[in-house]
Amino acid sequence: MSAGLRIAVELAAAVAVGTGIGIVLDRWLGTAPWLLIVFFLVGSAAGFLNVYRVGQEIDRRARERKAAGGK
């Protein structure tokens, strides 16, 4: 999987999961829209953290290739 696609999937999946959890909990507890908002924000934060981690991994691999004399 290319790096750009992986980053997009990581971000979208985290936001979708957070939003889904918020919707389910709001329906179950009758708190609409508060848990949706909270879990959307939590999912977004998790998505950005995942993107940051993927970026760090890509950078580390690029530095290792450069140190090894590769492209």
C-alpha cells in the first residue's frame, strides 16, 4: 500500500470509528448529539496521531535507506 493511501485510510478509519461509536452511544443513552461530537473529536485526534506515527515510520525508513547508500 502506498504511503499516501495508508495515511488516508488511517485518518478516515479513525474518524469513522469514532463517529460510529458516538452515534451508537447517543441512540442508546439518548444524549444526542453530545457523544457524537465527543467521539468525533476523539476519533479525529486518534486519526491525526496515526498519521503522525505513519509519517515518522516513513521518515525512519527513508533515513535508513539513505544511510545504507540506497535510494
